[in-house]
Amino acid sequence: MVDPDCLFCKIVKGEVPAEIVREGDRTVAFRDINPQAPTHVLVVPRDHLPDAATAAATDTGVLDAVVREAHEVALAEGVADTGYRLVFNTGAGAGQTVFHLHGHLLGGRGLNWPPG
Ligand code: AMP
Ligand code: ZN
């Protein structure tokens, strides 16, 4: 359930440093290294799953855990009331660059729709 070559597995294991904001039984949340909003936190499962499509197909409840944890982070960051966006880039064609499932929690500024 861990890919030794995966960057986010290494962050989960503490082998690569990150600014961790919240840890759950199944998830770890840490600040994006290249933030696109005042709040930009990535929520990842501890288990290695390449993307949201794989998680949906295997139906382990991991997506539920990620979304619930993202909401807890939004509350803690003070963006739950003003609104936040939760993004799962899924596949290279959608801009996914790290193939360990992660939800981007974005908030703290106006967010245009549709996104680019
Ligand atoms: P995605 O393009 O959806 O795969 O998002 C990957 C995200 O991971 C990007 O927003 C990157 O800025 C972020 N990222 C890459 N390396 C790190 C790192 N070492 N620590 C925190 N965030 C990272
Ligand atoms: Zn991984």
C-alpha cells in the first residue's frame, strides 16, 4: 500500500518534510509547496492510491475520509464559511502531476468558475 518512489508516500512516512496541518487515521493534510490561494492544503490518504478514479473503483471509503478531513481543515483555516474549493485532478490530461490521490483544498480568496 506504499510506493517507495512516491513523493506523497514519503511525506506520509516523514521521509520528506512538509508543513503538516492535520493527521487522521487514514489521511494526512499538508500545505501545498506552491500555493495558489491563501489556504492551499493537500489532503492525501496514508495508503498509496494513484488517483480519485482508482479510489472510486475500489470503494474503500477513502474518498469519504479525504473529503471529511478537507472540511475539518477548512473549518480550522477559517474558510468553511466564506467558501472553499476541493479539487481532485485526475489524470495527466487534467493536470495531475503527483500520482498519489490528493484533494486540493483552496480558499481564502475569490475563486472563479469555471476554473482554467
Ligand atoms: P496535481 O497537479 O493535482 O498532481 O498537484 C500536485 C501538487 O503537489 C501541486 O500543487 C504541487 O505544488 C504540490 N507539491 C509538489 N511537491 C510538493 C511537496 N514536496 N510538498 C507539498 N506540495 C507539493
Ligand atoms: Zn504514494
